[in-house]
Amino acid sequence: MSAEEIPYTVEPHPVTGVYNGKLGLWLFLASEVMLFGALFSTLVLLRVGAADWPHGWELLNVPLATLNTFVLIGSSVTMVMAWASLKLDDFGKFKLYMGVTVLLSFVFLVVKYFEYTHKFHLGISPATNNFYATYFTMTGLHGLHIIGGIVVNLYLLFPGNALWKTAPEQFTNRVECAGLYWHFVDLVWIFLFPILYLL
């Protein structure tokens, strides 16, 4: 079955009102909300039940986390600009903005690497206490989602962009789905940052 024979890859399905890829992505993101929701709930229960739960700003590097927050917000903006460039039929600007998105993603991971290695150098690990167990679990899982986003965006930037020549609307939809995922990853960090670092 060719791509042309697969229904609703471009036009919206009459029942759902969205094309199938977008519906599938929303369902996937719903499962991700449940995953991170469980982790945030666990953190709240641990924190409420602990008599001596430490303040994140006393133990974690708030300036680095603040930098990473701005990096991710910037990457969300460039992701939107990459999609908007395709809607405006400007493939060159798409490549520029998607490249910047990937670059900012790597910046986030490099900053997180330095933050982690400093903790490990001090002998701090997930086994240190419940605070660090939740910190490493939640930020580590978030980091894996960042890596997943990088892989998808690199695919769209290089080999996957061949679809632009044959089916530009379908390619634009794929970039939109990647953008929705990326905005979700950024939104998770927007919650992680204050809960772990500032409270």
C-alpha cells in the first residue's frame, strides 16, 4: 500500500476532525501525561510525608536549570518557526529553524551532563536519599524524552525531508506532530523546574 492510498494523512478524518497522525500523537501524549502525572504524584506524596524534605534550591544548581529553561523555551519557538516556514513554503527557513531546535536540544543535554557529573563527583546518586532518587528519576526520564525528540527532529531535518518534494502537506503534518511532542517535553520541564529546583 503506497502513501497515497493511506487515508487521512493530510486531510482531517470526518469523525475526529484531525488527520490520523495527529490523533495518534494526542493518544500517545495522553499516555505520557499519565506517566509523568504518576511521577509528580509520587513526588508530592513523598514530600508531604517527609518531615525533613530538603529545599531544591539548597541542593541543586538553580542558575543552570534556569538557563536550561530558557534554552527549552527557545527551542519551542524555533520548532514553531520550522513548522510555520513549511506552511509558508519556505523549505530553507525550515532547515534553519529545525537545525537551531536540534542545536538547542543538545545544549540542554550538555548543561544537564555537567549538572549530573558534578553531583556524581560529590558522591551524590539516586541512592543518596529520596529527594535525589526522585530528582534523578524525573530529570533522567525527561532527558530520555529530549533524546527521542532529537532523533525524530534529525530524521525530519535530513533523510525524512525527501517527503517534502513528493508530498509537502504530509511532511508538514509530520513536522507538526514532532512539534506537538516537543512542546509536551518542554511543558514537562516547565513543571519540573519549579517543583524540583525552587520549592
